[in-house]
Amino acid sequence: MLETNCQGVITSVMTCYACFMLSATAPDPDDKAPSRRDRVRAATIEEIKTTAMRMLREHGADLRFADIARDMGMTAPALYRYFADRDELLSALMVDGFAEMADALTSALDSAAPDDLAGRIRAAAIAYRDFARADPSRFSLLFGLPNPGFGRHSEHSSGPAAGATMAALEGLVLSVVEHGKRPTPLVRVVGTTWADEAGTIAQRNDGTRIPADIYQSLLHFLAAVHGFACLENFDHLNWVTEQSRDELFDAQIALLVVAMGADQ
Amino acid sequence: MLETNCQGVITSVMTCYACFMLSATAPDPDDKAPSRRDRVRAATIEEIKTTAMRMLREHGADLRFADIARDMGMTAPALYRYFADRDELLSALMVDGFAEMADALTSALDSAAPDDLAGRIRAAAIAYRDFARADPSRFSLLFGLPNPGFGRHSEHSSGPAAGATMAALEGLVLSVVEHGKRPTPLVRVVGTTWADEAGTIAQRNDGTRIPADIYQSLLHFLAAVHGFACLENFDHLNWVTEQSRDELFDAQIALLVVAMGADQ
DNA sequence: TGTACATCAGTGAACGCGCGTTCACTGATGTAC
DNA sequence: TGTACATCAGTGAACGCGCGTTCACTGATGTAC
């Protein structure tokens, strides 16, 4: 039984295993309690990733193994004890990044009432934007170009991790639907294929079906907020003052509230 | 007088000069007619850029001088006769890319009546999305991460070129306003700073002032469409069929039509 | 409790590679008298 | 019209650098009997 639990938690990514180990008080995994060595190792992995992210923030997209090692007071070859590859490290950073984003979104959503659609829209939008602004390098890592040498089609796929973010976003409307509410989006041009999509999506949400038009409005939300975040983050809105950007974003939230039918 | 014209056309970027030279029938520039050598040189520059774009498309973000040269039947050092730097070449590609995007948007807008706001919204949105899909590498070059080694803060700024795209987009609402129409956006939460912005923006549009709330709705349009294009282009919507993406985009256009007050 | 062995983190040196860029030079094209 | 010179595209070789990765080895930590 514990075994099955672990299978669920350790999502095939070594990284999660590391996070797990870090907390010495965690319930025993596999069969044995984590040894001291295990915990030290996990802490080192965490330090590598933290250092790598700092390097990304400071020196831009080209991440050098030697730099990370030097910064940690190690030599470069030592890193190969923890990550088989430069790609594997980058992949781990992406997995973590998506997880952090999912966390940021869910905790923002948790601060709003489950059936308060407008409040949830505001909370999620602000959280999304702030997640990007808080660490532009991380946002770039997740949503910018694939890093040099890190093909999106490589075996280190970040797809499942990105799915976690999407699942968190689905929480925006999911709890509203679960509370029996049925908001009417402003635009309900729902294509025929969306009935099938809704079924697929329901599978990751305990079977709760989100009506197709509501789900589409959620994707409108995503597109709008993501678009704003990308523009702002990649310097395409720098011809306007920051205050103007803030006001623009407020207006955009107001629009989304109406668009998703959260104004009754 | 001709001189002044040229100053306007040749926007301080050598690249445009090259395009100019290419057409042998162009009106004489500076003072002398372009010599044969000049035209050959311009054609070579064009070939380099075309080859470079193909390399970007085929081999991803890392653009190698040696590859370009080999593909053209030249040696790498020869390229330095045309571009001082790898950065300068990339910068030229970006300038061209933004210009192409501006062209695509304006010609799409020209296919709709000047006062038909809904038609212009549809035309521009589709053109924007198609521009991205037609050449994902080019779209990535313009809106993805800064390419490795190409700092956005380097002296080869692409700011002015990106501005051309924005100006093209302003054409969406500009002609409507010029025709005396005054659509009412759905959401009119216009912050105080936008009065100033409107003045600045008017300067690049022959002084025609676009009302602040309309301009904001244009930026909502940009954010939504850009967000969709980014998601679709960077593989974050691949968990849904292409048909569903099409339908989603249609719905998004419908929403923008309502949001910008194009449904009367 | 102590000894012998296994495991593992980390080192230092070196391989290998590839690419941006420079430089001296050739050969062709265009120009001035 | 022809000769002497200037300009410029392109070559080939080489510099220089830096980084990913491998490998044999050391020393410390943990484990079994």
C-alpha cells in the first residue's frame, strides 16, 4: 500500500525523489528510512538546482556546468554524480518550475472562495503575472524558447510537468462547477470537438466534467493572461510606463470576469 | 527632396539598403545609381539572410556561421565582409522578421473595409496566428527568448523594428476612428496614465488620437492573440487536437469582437 | 567492539570538439588618366 | 583604347578559447561479520 503511494508521488522523475528526501521528517519511503547519505545527497541536488537557477538569472540562457560547480566550491565532473547530463539538469529545473507555478496558482485560488468565480479569476490572473515577474528567467525557461541544446522533443519531456500547471488552472472553474454553479460565458462558440476534450479533461479531475463552453472560457483566460505575461516579460510592452501596464492588466482582468460570465 | 525620401525609407538599418538595391529598377538612391557590384553585394546579403533563416528552421536556435557559408558554397570568413558579427546577422533577421510581420498585418487589414471593425479584428487575428504558424522559427526569433549570445540589451536593438509591428496593429482601430466611428469597448477601466500614452501614440499616427479605452481594447486584442500564438507555437496546446485549437481560436475572435465593441 | 570490505563523493588532468574570429594573401572587378 | 592602380570578394590556415564529458584515482563514509 505504501508502495503504491510512492509510485504515485514519485512521478518517474528523480527530482521529486530528492525533494522528498530533503525533509527528514517525511514518512518512510520505499522500505528503509532515508539514510544520512541519502539526505546529504538530496540536499546537494537541491543546492545544485538552486545554484543553477541563480546562474540562469545572472548569466542568461547559457548554463555552464563549470560555473555551477565553481560557485558551489566543487569541480565540474562532480556534478555528473547527480545529473547524467546538462539536459537532465535543465529538465529538472523545468519540472520544478512548473510545479512551483502550479503551487502558486493553487494557493492563490485557495485564498478565494470556491464558488466565487470573479474572485478566483482575479487571484489566478495576478498570481500568473506575479509568477512571471518574480523570476523572469524561470518564466523564460518554462515558456520561452527551448534552451540551446535542450530540444523540446528530447526524451527529457517536460510535458507531464506542464500538465500540472494546467491542472492547477482547471481548479479555477472546477470548484465553481462542483458547487453546482453554472456560469454562462459571454461567448459560447463551442466547436463540436470540445465535447470529446471535456471527457478527456474530466479524467484528471476526479471525473468532474467542466462544461465545454466554460472550459473554453478558461482557455481564453489562459491565452490572455499568458499573452500579457509574455509581452511584459520579454520586453514588448516597455514602451509604456509600468503604471500603464498595471492599469492595462486591471482592465484585462475586468474583461475576463465579464467574458467568463462571473458578473452573473 | 529625393534625399529626404530616402532618409525615410532607409531606416538606419543597412538591411533595408540591401532590399533596396536588389530591385534594379528602384529610383536612384543617394547620388549615384547602384553599381553592378552594389547589386551583387545586396543580393549576397539577401542570400545570406535567407540561408540563415533556413538554418534556423532546420537546426534550431544555434546558428553557425560555418554552416551558412558552407551551404552557400563559401567559407566562413567571407561572411565577415557582410556582417561584422554573428549578432549583427541575427539582428538583421529580427528587423526583417518584424517588417514581414508588419506587412502581413497591414495587408490583412487592407483586405477589410476601413470602418469594419469586426472584419478588421478577424483579419488581423488570423494574420497574426498564421504569421506564427507559417514559420515557427521566425516567430520564435522575434518573440521567444533572446537567442544565445544575442542580448536584448545589446546595441543591436530590435526595438524600433518591433515598433513597426505595433504601428501596423494600430491600423486596426485607427482607420475606424478616422472614419468618425467611436466603438464602445465592453470594458472601459481606463487608468489615468492612459491619457498621456494616447498622446504619445498619436505622434506616430499623423496625430490622430485613438481614444484611450479603444487603445486599451486593442492591447487586449494583442495580448489574447499573442498569448494564443505563443501557446500554440511553443507546444503548450498540443494536448488538444488541431481542430479544437481552431475552434478555440474562432471563439477567441468572437470574444474579441464583443470585447472591442465591434458588435455595435 | 573492532576489523575488512563496499560504496560513493569528489578531484585533477586531459581528451575532444567545434566554432567565432583574425590575418595575410590571391584573383577578379571596376576606375582613373 | 590601353595601361596602372585601387577596391573588394573570397580563400586557407591558424589562433584561441571554452566547455562538455571521461577516466583513473583518493579519501571519507557507511556496512557486514
